[in-house]
Amino acid sequence: MGELITYERHMDDYGIIRLNRPEKRNAISMEMTALLKDKIQKAEKDNLKFLIITGAGNTMFAAGGDLSELHGELSSEEAYFRLFPMMEVLESILYFPVPVIAKLNGNALGGGCELATACDIRIAKENTKFGYIQSTIGILPGWGGGALLYEKVQPSFALDWITRGDVLSVQELKDRGWIHQIIEEESWEDEKYLSPYIEKSAQQMRLLKAQYRAVIQPEELRRRMVEEVKASASLWESEAHKKALENFSLRKK
Ligand SMILES: C[C@@H](C(=O)O)C(=O)SCCNC(=O)CCNC(=O)[C@H](O)C(C)(C)COP(=O)(O)OP(=O)(O)OC[C@H]1O[C@@H](n2cnc3c(N)ncnc32)[C@H](O)[C@@H]1OP(=O)(O)O
């Protein structure tokens, strides 16, 4: 099984953080959140050209927050305190000194899409699908990744995607500007698609990220991200949410 979050520095001067819990579809637990925070801090010290965040396995990048910890019996206040640390992880990606690339090895749902949105660039394998499905389980995005979506794609599309809770194809999301590149299955492992990033110097990449950070202004965004965590937590005790989580936990019994 190994460590739940791994970090390695590639010889081409980029870093790779991997969600390593494929048997649970890379659902992100509190322990993984703390490890993500640590690994991102470690990567920051490595003078990288860019950082990749990816998932282990072929099916999912991440199935969102771990529903065994983010369960339906929590009070809104408890939910807030369990959601907040992952909001800080998303924020640390915004501040990361060089571009962060989400290398989407599989589908993402809920918080998995939020984590991808926090990254600066999204490269996905063909035939993948992505859904901000939180509204279909009675809540809203809860890590600040809804607020970030409004910055990354056309805001009225963001509102509609989050509201409907649809799972959309990688092609549609490329047309909408959320996905930057779609990679065919047979080219996924050779990573030639990383060459345009590897060819640049660390100094260029730092300057490029600094310019982008000036546009997205994380200091301004923080207030909206915190509001989002509060809004999601405020819906935690709703009947619709309790029912949805009960259905998930009972689905195979
Ligand atoms: C916190 C909030 C936010 O946005 O802030 C969110 O993220 S809300 C969004 C939370 N995410 C979701 O609602 C997605 C829930 N998961 C699913 O719909 C499904 O599991 C899929 C991800 C589509 C995968 O379906 P598939 O049939 O391939 O596998 P499966 O359902 O047998 O799942 C394999 C194992 O992973 C576990 N598993 C899957 N998703 C999980 C999750 N989010 N939290 C905890 N465990 C999870 C299952 O319980 C199962 O464990 P066992 O083998 O031990 O039975």
C-alpha cells in the first residue's frame, strides 16, 4: 500500500506528488490532507521548474473528500473544521512558487475536481470525466474549489456546472477551457507532453507563476474560499445531505 501521499523530485527538475490510495479511489482523508500540506512545503524548498499533482491507479484522480470522515452525522461546526485544512492545501497551491500541473490519470468527483481546479494547468488522459457533484448530495463545494472555478473558466459556465452537478467529458471541459490538454492512452506514460515545461528554466517558471498569481490574487480569493467552506458546512445537517451519504454507505450492503 505504501505512503498515502508520495513526493519525488524528478531528475528533470520537476516534482511529483501522488495521491496513493487507489483502493479507495484516492478519496482524500484528513491524514492525506496533512501529508499533502507537508509534501507541498517540502517541494517548495526544491527549486523546481514545476510541480505535478496526480493520482495512483487508472480509474480515478480523486473521488473527493473521504466520506467515512466527512460523514453525515457531523454537525455543521464539526464539518467546517474537517473541511478547512483542505482549503488551506488548495490555497498553498495558488501560492506555490512555480506552476502546478494536475496530471489527471482518471476521473475526479467533488473535492477531486476542486483540487484539480486549484492547480494552474490541467492535463488529462483521454476518456476521463469530471463532476462537481456536491450539489447532488445536498451540499456545495467545500474546500474553496468552487470559488476558484469562477476564476478559471467562464463564470456563468462555472455556476451552471456546479449547480447541475453534472459529470462532463474531458472533451467538453477542454472546449470550456478547464482542461488544457487531452493525452491519448498510448502517449500517457512517455510524458512527451511535459517537454514544453521541462525545456524552460526554473527562473522562467518562477516569473511566469508570479505573473499569474498577480492575476488570480490569492489574498482576495481567500475570503471567498472561507465563505465557501462555511456555506458547505452550513448544509451538512440538511436532510438531502444526510440521505445522500446514507445511500452511499448502504449502496453495497
Ligand atoms: C468533501 C466534499 C467537498 O467537495 O469538499 C466532497 O468531495 S463531496 C464528494 C465526495 N465524493 C463522492 O460522492 C464520490 C463517492 N464515490 C463514488 O461515487 C464511487 O465510489 C466512485 C468514485 C464513482 C467509484 O465507483 P466504483 O464502483 O469504481 O468503486 P467503489 O464505489 O466500489 O469504490 C471503491 C472503494 O472506494 C471507496 N470510496 C470511493 N469514494 C470514496 C469517498 N469519497 N470516500 C471514501 N471512500 C470512498 C468505496 O467506499 C470503496 O471502498 P470499499 O471497497 O472498502 O467498499
